[in-house]
Amino acid sequence: MKLVLGLLLVALSSVSLAANSDEDASRYSKIVKELKAMETNHPGLAKFFSIGTNDEGTELYALRVSTSPQSMDPSKVGHFVVATHHGNEGGSTLFAMEFLKDLLKRYQTDELYKSNLAQMEFTVLPVLNVSGFNRNSRYEHGQDPNRDYPGPCQDKSTGKLKSIRTLMEFMGTRPFAAAVTAHGYIGNFTYPWGFYTDNNNTLDENRYREVFKKVAEVNGYSYGNAGDAIYPANGTYEDYVYWKHGSWSLLLELRNGSAKDVAGTVPAIARYFDLIDSSPSSKNQFTANCTRHQGPDLRRE
Ligand SMILES: [Zn+2]
């Protein structure tokens, strides 16, 4: 009887595992469907496309929004949003989708020509870490994706994840004036440098501070330099894009990822793209010294 019960339990638990994985697989599929629907509903403004694949061969789908979305137009000001480096930060995925909805709405109002939206080209990648998102896990193949980028003080091997190599390659396909990376949950906006160095200030500290102050006024988040505002960490996307390409980099830490939090943050990020320079920085060189870090990675951004 015990054996029968045991077998029954094993059978039941494998049924529930199978049900879970099916349900999880649909979490990314649901986002992909929503992106496709945005293209279908706005063919003149939105293009659904893949930036490439991850280790599983899964396509990493993005949406390009512009007045000529069918192909990338380097004569426009390029802006980029990536969410869900960490698969357990679903608020960041929600943010990316709500940002897209709002953006498409704004493209259909007279704001399009009153502001500089018509000169811009947005690319939004809502889910970078697909397997983590489907399992609600921070990690991808046991790696923290937001420690897998090269940087001036990075002494570990990088680009272990194909998703990260794919994104790095994509970031080189055109100049991106600004790049936003969405995470949770602290409730702040930060800018480089965020790695281990004896001086967190970039040569653009004053410019960053000036813009971030105005962005933070929109939703009341705090702001500052990442190394000061949160624990330092090597190998992050937010440092990489600025260091490598000069893209004006904003790390969004949602407060709690609720619908209300996200709704209040979408206009703050819209303001960031409106205020920030229309070309990448040329003062993005790292000029200070790296410092060595021995302890555990305490950053949980
Ligand atoms: Zn995160």
C-alpha cells in the first residue's frame, strides 16, 4: 500500500511539474503574442522582429517603433529599452509592455510633430532572459545575466550566455543615443559607473545629474550614480553600453512593479528620452582606477 501511495505521489508530482512547465512556457509566448498584436494593430508604426537567439535557440523578440519601422534607420535618433535581465523581476517586463503601449499612443497624437518623436527610432526588448522569466528565476543557465558583460574593471570571462552575446551584437548595429535597462525593486534611477572603482563619477557626471533630477521629479524616485546609490557590481549592462558605445545609460529600479508603480514610471522614462542628448556621449572613457572586490556579490538589483 505504501508503495502504491508512493508511486501515486510520484505520478502526481510529475503531472504537476508538466503542467507547470507548460504554463511557464506560455509566459514568454504571451508577451510575444502581445508584441505581434501591437504590430498588427499599428503596421505603420511598429515592426516585430528578432534580435537573434539565446542558448536554447529561442528567438529574442523586440518591437521597433518609428514613423518608418520596417527597417532600421540610422539617420534617426536610436533609443533602446531592455527588460528582464532577471527573470524574477516581472515588473520590468510589465514596464516594457506599458512603455510600448504609451509610446504607440503618443505616436498617434499631435505630440508626434510637436516633440521630436518623429526623428526617433525606439527598439524595445521586453524579455532578455527567457528561461528565467518562464521559471520566475533571476538566473539563466545558473548565470546572472547582468554580470556577463565586459567592462573596464571586469576580470572574469564574459559573454558566457548567448542571450548576452546576441544583445551585445545588436547594440553595435547602429548608434543608440540612450539605453534604459529595467529591473526591480528599489525605486530609483541610476547612471554609470556602477562597478568597483575608486571614482564612480564619469566625465558626464554633471550632465547625467542634470537630466536625472528632472526624470526623478516625474515619479518621485531617488536618483544618482549607481556605485553610490546601490552596491557596486562588475559586468552589468548599464555600465557596458555607456563604456562601449557612449549610450546614455539609465538603470531603472522599479519600486515594486505594481501596475500603479509602472504607470507612474512610464512618463518618467518618456521624459528621459525627450531630455537626453540625441547622440551618444564622446566622454565615456573610464579614467579612474579599478578596485579589487573579494567578498560576495551583495547587489540585488
Ligand atoms: Zn534585476
